[in-house]
Amino acid sequence: MRNSRPRTKKPARQYISKQAEFEGHQFDSLTELAYYKQLKKDPAVLNIELQPFYQLVDRYQVECKRCSGTGKLPSPRTGNPINCTLCKGYGKREKPGIGYTADFRVTYIDGFEEVIDVKGGPVGRDFPLRQKLFEKRYGKELVVVERKGKGWGRR
């Protein structure tokens, strides 16, 4: 006999990770925290910046699709031209750019700097594109680190 109560479906989680706090810093996963502790032990590390933000694509403008870039539309009542409500009469719409927040920016004693992203599970489908955009814009490699047994490996 079936249960009379309706079944509710749990929403799928994109990331299966537990957030953690350590030394007053918030980490997105336990894997990220473990790598932070590893970096703190390294005597060659001079500075560790947490969650640095990088702008991959700047804000940009596109032609308004509703008014075809004219900024005016005919009024539904009178037929007289009125300002387009989508672009507010400018004919162009501003779109947000693309940003990326890495896990760490590490500076070493010799002055070398690297940007690190820690992966504790499968890589999201948009990450390879963000990685390429980062490397193209900033001219440096985005280092992807994952746990390999008891140590750490680079992808």
C-alpha cells in the first residue's frame, strides 16, 4: 500500500562541500582549508591572499533587441513613438562582465606569484572556459590543485 503523503524531491546541490572557518577566515570547503594549512607550513610562502577577485570580461554594451537600437517604440494606444522600456530610450543595453574568484593568490619569498584554485571534486562545466579567460587576460597560469592520496597534485 502506498504512503498517502506526497513525496518531495530534494533540490540537487551543485557543490557537495562543507564550509569551514579557521583563524577568522571562511573557507568554501574542507579541502580548501586543508590546502591553506599546507601553505601556512611552507617556509617559502611569504603571503597568502584568500579569495582574490579577477575581472575576466569588462562590462559591455549591446544593441537593444526590442527597439533594434533606435530607443523608440510605437505606443500601443496612440502609435506615437515612446521610449523603449528595456533600454530606457538609449538604444543600447549594458551587460555585466564576467568575474572569477580564485581560492588563493600566493606570493613566495623570491617574488614569484601564483593563483591557485583547489578542487575537491569534479570540475564544473564552466570552469575550463573561466580558466582560459583568466590565462588569456592576465598572462599567467591558473594552477589547479587537488588531493592525491595524502598529498596534493596539480592538474
